[in-house]
Amino acid sequence: MSRYITVSTKVRRELKEEAEKLGINISEVLRKALEEEVKRRKLEELKKKINEINYILKKIDIDRIVKHIRETREGR
């Protein structure tokens, strides 16, 4: 089961009042914005890791690996 905590922030009074007049669910908007930002940052980190792995993978000599596999199969 998820556990919740309260997170608070300060906004201009006018902004809060205007949001209330417009019927905006402030909690829902803030929750969605935070979820989207977390998701965006996780994707950023993943892209960085993929780029690092890609850099390493480019150094691998595929021909050498294929040659080794063929030699291993022929040795059976």
C-alpha cells in the first residue's frame, strides 16, 4: 500500500485565488506536475546511461567475437 506525505509550497495569493475561481484542483495539478517531472528526469538519466553503454559497445570488435564463436563451434 502506498504511503502518502504532505508536501507544501508557497504561491502568490492571487494565483491561488484565481485557480480556485477557475475550479482548478491545485493538489491534482501539483501532483501531476511532480509525477511528470520525475518521469522526465528518470528518462534523462536513462538516456545518459544508454549513451554511456553505447560508447562502450562501440569499442567491441564484432568480427573478433564472431571469429571466436566460430572457432569454439568448430572445436566441438
